[in-house]
Amino acid sequence: MIAANDILQILDVQTCLGERMLNVYFYRVNALEGAADYGDVSTAFVTGVMEEVEAVQFTGTVHTSVIISNLTNGLDIFESALTGHIGEFATTEASPSLVALGFRLLRATALTRHGAKRIGGIAEGVTQGNSVVGGSVGICNTIANAMAANIAVTGTVDHDISLSPVIVGRIPVGDPGAGGLDLSRVNSVAGGQFIRVTSQVTRRAGRGT
């Protein structure tokens, strides 16, 4: 069951060039006005964020599922299989495997570091050298804004839940559970920025899946 102030982790699961990619997002549930379930949340995330990301990805990048975990109650997990969600940039060619676009989620306070996202599966033509070119600059700005925006979730009552993007702190090195999520430090997102063309380190040989 979804409750007000719950922290949800949303995984956007993708495949690209025979490899698996994940992008991880965190949201806080604002006050509930009606009844909505995790399927409604998944649909709203796909429409509000994921479909914007698809605009810079090549047609061989496939979004296979959305997985939602309720970190607050530690129990609920929901997976929605996706069909027909592929990269939409007008090319069938991929950029080199490690190329990614880097985004920053600006922290509202000093409670945590800024948040970061690296989007892979980038289409050839979005970048040239180390820069984003042409109309892709505007697309990247749209993606950054979508990552930082609230998501309206519609279920049995219009706009029953509003989800706010958040940054979840990590347990520091030297403490038990170092590197894990620290739900005592949850920061609001003040805005989003496209930063630069970068790389996905976890897609190098021997690093991640």
C-alpha cells in the first residue's frame, strides 16, 4: 500500500547492444487524495520521464520494464513489463557503447550531494566529439526538467498522488552498511541540469551488467 511520505525507488530497466542498463530514480509520495496503485505510478513515470529519455536514444535501445520498490515500508515491490518503448532518435545507429549523457539533480539543501544520472544507449548524431549538437541540446534540457519535475499520478481520482523527485543520501565509508541508502537523509530536488557528454563506467568490460 502506498502512503503519504513514502520513498519509492523506480528502476528503468533497458537493454542496449546486448547489455543490460539501469537508471535509478527516487520519489517522495505527497499527500494522497484518492486511490492509486503502483501500476498507476509506473504509467505516470513512463509518460513523465522515460519517454523524454527515449528521444535521445537509438532505436536498438529497448526499455524492458519498470520496477518500483517502496523503501519506506521495505515490503512492496512491483514490476511492469514494457512493450514498444525503444529509442526514438531518427537513426538506427548507436554511439560507441560507453557514451552517455550526464545530468545533475540540484540539491535543495546541503543534506546530501547533488544527484546524478547517466543516460546510455545514445543515438549517433546526438553528439559530435564531446558535445551535444543541433536540436539535441533542447531535448537534453527537456529531459533535465522532466527529471526534476513532480509527477502527477492518476488513478480512480484525477491526480490522486503527486510524486516529488528526491535525492537519497548514502551511508558513509567506515560505517556499517557503507554505500547503502540512508533514508534519514532525503533531500528535495531544486532543479535539473544537463551537464556534459560522459561515459557509463559500469558498462566497461568486467564492471557491472
